[in-house]
Amino acid sequence: MSENKQNSEKQSHKQALHLTDRETLELSGVASVENFDNLSVLFCTNLGDLLVSGEDLHISHLHLEEEEAVVKGQINSLEFKRGRKEQKARNKNFLSRVLK
């Protein structure tokens, strides 16, 4: 595998969060926005889903080609969800254990 391809694969799994004064959240690694309103924003990221909860939330910057987003408002919590592949595997393992 070429060095450029290895570097691009490593880059695609990077995610960064920068929270300033619980009012501005800068994110990288954003693939899409699944749902949003003034109380929550659900991002699909390259490492799984991320739920941002708070009050008066709005997305002030969204650039999916660069995998970047900025959320502003009163941010009360960040909740990381399992990746979709991990959740499917976990559900399958649970069913296997139950059916034994």
C-alpha cells in the first residue's frame, strides 16, 4: 500500500472536538447531520454518531467536503453512540447468546 493511501486512510478516521466556554463546539470528522433542532444535533461522524444536547443550538458552519462543523448555543452534553457496524455486530452477538 502506498504511503499516500495509508495517510489518507489514517486521516479519514481522525476526529477532533474543541469546546469553548460551553458555547461553541468545533468538530472535524463529520460525515453528515442526521437530525437537528434548537435542543439537539445528531452528527454521523467517521467514528460513530455524536449527539450534542443543549439550548438555542444552531449549526453556524457546516462543510461536509472538509468534514467540519461548528455548533453554537448553550451546550449541555456530548454523547457518543456506537458506530453502526459495531452496533449491528453487538446485536448479532446478543442474539447468538440468547439462542444458544
